[in-house]
Amino acid sequence: MTFSNPFQFKNYHPRPLEIIDTTLREGSQSSLLHDHYKYFFNQNDKVEIARALIVYGVKFIELFAPIVSPRERDDFAAVKAVRDELIMQKGYTFLLAHVRCHPDDVASAIEAGADGLNFYIGLSEASRNHNHGKDFDVIIKQARLLLEEVRANHPKLILRFSGEDAFRTPEANLFRVYDEIVPLVDRLGTPDTVGVATPTTVTHRLELLQQRYPRMDFEGHFHDDRGFALVNALEAVKSGMRYINTTLLGVGERSGITSTTALLFNLYMDKFYDHLEGYNLRGSYPINVTFADKLKKLVPSKEPVSLTNRTHTAGVHQKAVLNSAGTYEAFPLDQFGVNESEVLLGPLSGWNIIHYFLKEIKYYNLGEGTARQITDVFKERVYNIGPQDSPAEILVDIAENEFGLSRIAIPERFKDNILQRMDEDKSPKQSNIAAIEVNIQ
């Protein structure tokens, strides 16, 4: 396939996997923004997110067409400025505008300096009947004329065409449109717009597309309505799809789409190392934390690249992790920037962690027998904890006021020599459980 963009053709050769991160477009449609009355990412948010994505190694960032609003037009310019600033350091990153098959969308994106246009129009029966209301002949004529004009007048632009709601569109209908479009574009999209696809349907559909258009690259966009976004993306990549739409933390319309870091993490675990070329994997957790902060949330518990995936509550688990973290931590998350484990004090904690916390962290002088007795009292007290209380404070109160324990005087110069450092102050203030962080490096 010949690429139309000179940067792509002369200076940039697509990697085995190219993430098209759409956090600033699809991610802006997440209802999570409404939870804290934020509603939209401001320009500073977008600039910081774009910078983090570029440093992370993402080479394609999708934005709204500037016609959406004057604010989006200005934000497009701000993101472009950040991209231009980082070119000498990180190489070229392509800014793609998400555009309808409408001349005004296209004109606004070209005027803004987009590197590529991501065309879309609904092809499913639902889209044709209840969205734009056009039949296939009109869709083909409108899309082809517009693409021909763009290709003739702006040959440097990267062009993608997607039949929206592709997995509810019969293959014959999809091919009817794509046959007319394929000579004019660099990629064909296969968006699972409403999350109906399964791994089986993804591989089957991609196989048919590859057979029909053997020299074409394909792009996947998988929604998580059934919880399949990640596995569908993985199946697509393993079946030869080069371009995948993702967002940070998988946020997006409704249940969101594929998580950027979850996709890379799972490809690493499945030994698809060549697909990780150029991505700063150790920056995975930091970029997740940065983005979660924009949403005023913690990194979600269902995100694989998270501290939650190294957090332990049950006493049996806590005891084992103190001896060897690998007992209940099977994955090399340190390769993805998660360099600590977290143990939570609470009603499920056993005497081992109570003993460790009081002796090694708080420097109380106590033996195992006393630790067992304190644990019994703690388990009774902690069930009555209030919203402003801390399990760690309850435990210290029991140790001092009910058992009369005294602290060992540790010279300041020796305090940092402890191999496993735990600190109860890391957990959110609103939480009813105290966190103990264990440095496992």
C-alpha cells in the first residue's frame, strides 16, 4: 500500500501496532466527566494529556473536528502546538480529525492543520433509518465525491473511512460501500460502535476484509458494552490488524472502549514483543494516574495497570506477600510502572500484618503473642469504624492505651534501612481502610 502522507512515506514506517489514541475525542464523551461536574476537558487538560501520550510513544492522536465548537478549534491548535514542540525530541505524531462525510467538517480540519481525516458514516440499518437517513447509493456518492476531492487537493493527508456500526452491518452491505472507497483511503475502519462484537465475529470479519482488500490496513474500534473491548482488540491485533483505537483507562461513550495500557500489557504477557516497539511501557501507570486525576478519580480497579492489581486485603494474602510478593502477584507490573504493593489494614487482616505494622513501621516493642491478642481486639473495634476514623489510628490506640506498648527509639540515621517500607498515609482520606505501601523493588 502506498501512503499519502510524506511523513509516513519518507520518514515514518508504521509499526506492527499503531495505537490511535482517542482519549481527547472518544474519552471526552465519557459520562465520568459528569460525576464531578467537570463535563469537559479544558485546554490545559488536553495539552497535558497530549504531551503524556506523545512521551508514552503514541504516534496517532484523534481529535474532534474543529467545527464542533470554537473551543474545540482552539484546543486543536493548542494540541498541535504541543506536538510541534515535541517533534525534535519524540519524532512526528499525527493529529487525526474525526469527521463526518460533510464538507464543512473536512474544511475545518484542513484549516486547523490536521495530518489526517478519520471519515465515518453509519452503514447499519439503525443508522440509515434513524440517524442520517441516507440509502447506500447516496452514501457512496457523497463519500466518494468528498474523498476524491480531498485526495486531489490535499494529497498529503492520511485518510481513513469507517462504516459506523460495522458489526451490525451485513458484510454484503459493508463491501458494497468499501469497494467504492478503498482506492481512495489509507485505512478502512471496522468500528464496533455499540459493542455487539465477540472475539469470534472480530476474527471472522477481519479475515473476510483481508481476503477482499489484501493490500489495505484496517483499524479497530471496540466498545465495551459486553465487556469484550479488550479481548476483541487483542484478537484483532493477533489476526493482523495494525491500527487500534484506544483511550486512557478505556473511557468513552457508555462503557467505553479498549484501554491503552491494558492492551499493551496483555500483548506483553502474550509475548507479542514486536508490537510494543516504541512504547514507553514503564510510563503506563504514571500516565494512568495522570489521566485519572483529570477525572478526579483513582485508577479504576478493573484497569490491569493499577496499584489495585497489587493491593491485598485478606490476612492469608497479606502474610504470603510479606514473605514473597509473587505468591499473589503473578504479573511483572513493575515493567509497567507499578513499583509498589499495597496492603490494607481492616477486619480481614491477620496477626502477621498487625505484628509487622506495629513492630516494623511504628517501632513498638511486642512479640507474636501480644500481636495475636491485639489482633482480636482490633477486629472487634474496626467493625465500628466511622467515616473519619483510620484503622491504623485504631490499631495504635489499642497498642498504646489498652496494651501499654512503648516504642523503640530508632536513631534517625537507621530508619531508612528498613527493606520494606510501609506508610499508612497513602490511602484516600475518604476511605475506611488504611493503606500500607510496600516497596518491592
